[in-house]
Amino acid sequence: MENVSISPVLLCMLLSASYAKGLHHVNPELELRSLLFNSSVYSPRVKPRLNVSADVEIDIKCKFIGLEELSEKDGVLSQSVEMYLTWIDEYLVWNPNAYGELDYLTVKGDDVWTPDFRILNRKIDSAVLKDGMTEETFKVLANGTVGFILTGELKTRCDVDPEKFPVDCHECEVIMAVSLFNNHQVLKWDGERSFIHFDVVKDAHALWSMERVYVIQAQQTLIMKLVLKRLPEYYLYNIVFPASSLSLLSMFTFFIPVNGGERVSFGMTIYLTFMVLMLQVSSLLPVNSQNISTIGKYFLQLISSSLVAIFNSVVMSYFGNTSMMSRNTKVQPHSLPLDKITNEDCKDCFEIRKKERKNEAGKCHIPEDDCKNTNKKSSYHGRRRYCNPLRVFDWVTLAVCFLVSAEAHVELYLVINQDTCPSVQDQL
């Protein structure tokens, strides 16, 4: 067999054709990534502007997934949100037709330039931005638009004023900002179009209604304010209605007989029940010495009314038992002075005289003329019976309890029917 010799020129041509054929099968995305993210032409630490003095506008949109909770005790607002952040990176632009119609790439946060975005009043245990932006996944479009989505439960600080509880209204803020050391980063908010899904979820919570949301915008800071109004029905049925029933029962204390022995114990039971309800309300509200809540004032007035009823029961029981002891001592008719003779004494005497013989009629030592004179005194003794100091004290304390309880209910009614949320003009 003859040896076939290949010229060096032909060998070079074959190798060149083979290399060109191999390049034809290179992955377009791999080729694009090697071109865009080459360290010699791109750095994540360099501002994505060909003109180094130009600003980078970061467009923000917020989608409300749902309101989780507003903890008045801790002053924390929890809500599920999705935040869309987008900006233009002028170094990450390509023609999709040259790379197999590839119109977007996905990259990690440490591969591209990212704004120094932060939520200033975010709680540490919040899921949003917990690990920063370097671990997030970004989407890069062919026109240079870079964007990513912050999702999860966002917990922010919200100062709660319990003065109008249970019809209170609060403004909770989400303070978003970029680095104060870089004046070329600007947050952009496109008005109402930047709020997504708000009308769907604003009435979805069981205890709170999301009245409205608006934004106060500065160059590097954006404050989103969410107005929340409490739905009072749950608290009216479970706190106010039982307290009103107890205040009505405390009025019945005055109609329990003093000699029955149950008047004081009944009043103490009402008072202790008030204290249990008061502890239940206190567990819901934050510790605040500057403003006393409406429900706190309401309970304070009702408890004061209950204390007055207990004080009345103790006084009436003491003096009532003392008067009963004096009545148990039997007084003989003949020992009564004439000015203290009553119709009852005369009646008893005349009954005795009818039954006794004529020779024993002298045993009645009350002259008939004196008994007739007592008729003139009957009206005086009747007035004295109703103007007894104990009776006056009983009726006065009953009136005080009624007035205090009525005032508490009227004040609570006026607050419940009051619009506690500020108007739009006041907010702006």
C-alpha cells in the first residue's frame, strides 16, 4: 500500500474548517455571558451608566398579598408583599437575533450591579431582605433592564396609639431608601399604578380594614403609609356587651334585701368579674402612660360604679343589722311616752280592751284621747320612715351608680360613632 502524503497547506485548511465547525455549535447563552460579564469590561461595583455623572433611577412597585397582623402590644405590622425593583444597566445590552433569539438572562445578585436598597424600619426577623440582595435572583432583559422581586413576610415597626380603642385608626409606615452616600441613586414611584392588588385584599382581614395607602416621596427616600382601621364588632360582642351587662347587674345590688346576707357577696362578684375583663383588655394593648384608651376609661367608670355599690352594701348591712338588734327589744305600751304613741300601739290596746272584762279594762294605760292625737302624728311618722338617713343614703348611691354608668356608655357610644381616621387632606 502506498503512503499518502498530505501537504502542510491542506492540513491547515482542514484544521481551520474543523475549528470553525466547532465554534458554530457554541451555546449562545454561554457566549453571551462570557461577553457581557467579562471582568475587563464589566464590574458589579461600577455604576451602570456610560455617563458616570448620570443618575440611576430605581423603579419600585408593590403588590399586596395580604395583611397578616398588627400587633399593638409589640408595635409590629406584618404583611405579605411582593416588591418589584427595576433599573437600566447600560452595559448589559445585546441583540437577541445574534444569540439565538435569547432575550433575557438570570443571574445572581453578586454578578450584577445592585442598588443599596434597604427598608429602614424593617424588623430583624423579617423574611424580606433577610440575607441581603446578593442571594437574590435577578432577571436581565436584552434592552438592559435589570429587575428582581422581593417576596415574603415584611415586618416593620408601627407605633400604635390605643386612645381610641376599639375603634382606633393607625398609620403604619414602610420607609424605603437607598444609600445616603451615593447621590446618583434615585427611587422612582409611579403613583397609583405602583400599587398592585390593593383593592382585592384591603377588606380581607378579620380585624382590620386597609382604608388607603399613599406615598411621600423624596429623592433617596420613599415612605409608603398604610392606613389601617380596626373593625370593632369582635370587641363589642366579647368585651363591651359583657361589661354593659355587668354594670346593669350591679344596679340590682340595691334591690337585694339587706337582711338576706347576699348583698355584699353579690357586689364583690360583680367587681371581680370586672377585673377579669379589665385584665383581658390590658393584654391586648401596649404599655402607654401618655394616652389612656377609651375602653380603659369605660372600664374605670364601671368599676367605680361597682365600688360605690359595694360601699353601699357594707354600710347598709352594718346599720341595718344594728337597727334590727334594737327592734328585737320588746317595749311595753305603758312605758311609752305619750309623744311616741303610734296607731299600732292604739290598735293593740283597743283589741285587748275588747277581749278583757270591764273590770280589767284599766290595764290599758293609753288613754283613748291620746290615741286620737296620734292620728295627727301619723303623717309625720310616715315622712320620717321615708326620710330615714339609711334610705336617703341608699337612693343617693343608686343615683350615683346609674349616672356614672350612663356617662360611661354615652362616651363610648360617641367615640364608636366618630370617624377616627384622618382625612386625605390631613395626611397630605
